Amino acid sequence: MARHSRYVADRGLTTRMVTTMFLIGLLYVVLVGVLVALLGNAWPFVLVIAGALFIAQFWFSDKIAAFSMGAHEVTPQQAPELHGAVDRLCALADMPKPRVAIADSDVPNAFATGRNQENALVCATTGLMRRLEREELEGVLSHELSHVAHRDVAVMTIASFLGVLAGIMTRVALWGGIGRSAGRDNNGVGLLLLLVPLVSAVVYVISFLLTRLLSRYRELSADRAGALLTGRPSSLASALTKISGDMARIPTKDLRKAEPYNAFFFVPAFSGESIASLFSSHPTLEKRLEQLGRISSQLGHGE
């Protein structure tokens, strides 16, 4: 049975995340119902293949993410400061210690991955460790460990995969429907060619927006839980401000390489006015700092 950590649950954000997950699931169920009618006897085969792909992605998510981002595990002797910070936070949160890794990148960031606490990995970049003070680093790591404690990686893997699966199945339905209609009704084929790509696009856009909304809730919840665990919201706010400011000094080509992994990161490689908040995987810096300011007031100390 999974252990419960001392990370504080945020019921408001949790309710919004559950509601968003429900809508994503409902979208998926409705789509499957439509596709069963279109695919006929072929639909079980498609579901089996899609299910196998999902299991592989879910089971090996930690290894896939670490490999993609160039992370390598480190021992306490190789990275005593990083391990020490993780040790202190895990003791404070009463949770199992995840594997610890470092990514050799000047982009100041961190991420957590793994399907559960027992298979989790927390990684910091060399750029992050070089720029932050000890309390700021602990603030970032407390945010990432909150993702582990609340199984956010598993939730986001499921949510994002449903959107991808919806698009795949819709395209399969297109070709299956065309094959059955080709010998009977040319008008039917033309209608399928028009409608199914449209349905596919609508399904993908809706699932994409819902997943990004879920991701923003997830980040706010991790900020709150991490700040309450350490009791130092100002350290997390300082780290956020420092990292966001330093992003402007990172070469564009390095940021572009990191951009595909924004959903994993503490701070997105590209953010701000250039990307509409509706499509962002993270809340705005202003919203995150505003929440941390409220938490500081609630804790009753003028940091």
C-alpha cells in the first residue's frame, strides 16, 4: 500500500484537476463509442495496440524522460549538496527518497518523473544548481517532490495519452470507413474524407486544451504544497524569479532544445507573452508569485 506523505493537499485545485480529468475521460469515451460504430469488427485490434503503447509509455516513463533530457543518476558522493537537499525534504515529507539525477545543461531547471514514488526520479540541471542558493534549491526540489507525492506524472501521462490516442483512433476510423465505402458510395467516401479529419482536429484541440489546463492546475498545486512543506514560500518565489529572469540570457538554440519537455520542467523554457496562456503548460510567473505571496501571509511571517 502506498505511503501518504506530509505534503498538504489543496482541495480546490484537486477538485479542478479531477473535473478536468473527468472531461478528458468523457471526451475519450464518447470518441470510442463513435469509432466502434465506424470501425466495426476492427475496433478491438486498435484498442489492444493502443493499450500496449500506453502501458509501455506509462511503465518506462522515468527512463524515457531521463534519456530524452540527458539526465544521469548521481551518488551522494558525486552530488552531496543535491542529495542532502533531497534527503532533508524527504524526511520532512515522510516519503521514500527518489533516485537523484543531474542533467548537464545551462538551462536552469528541474523535473520529476516516474509512475509512482517507488520508481521516481528527480533531476536538476547544472545551470540550476549553479545559480540558486541552498534554500532556493530546496524550494524548487520541494515543488518537484510534490509532483512525486501526488502522482502527477502518472496523471499527466494518462491525460496526454488519451488525447494522442483519440487522434490515432480517429485516423484509423477514416481509412477503415473509406475502405468499406469505396465499393459502394463515392459520395460516402467524400463525406468521410471531409468529416473525419475535422472530427480528429476537434478532438485533438479539445483534449490538448484540457491537458494544458490540467498541467497548470498541477503546477499551482505543487507550488503550494512545496511552499507549505518547507514553510518558506519566499525561497520558492525567489527561485522562480531568478530562473525566469535568467531564461532570457540563455541562448535561443538551447531553449529550443529544451522546449519539448516544458510539461516536465519547473519553469517552461519558453513562456510569457509570446505564448498565449491558454496553450501554456505552466501558469504565468505573476500568478505563481501571487499565490506564494498569499501563502506567506497565511503562514503569518513577513518573509
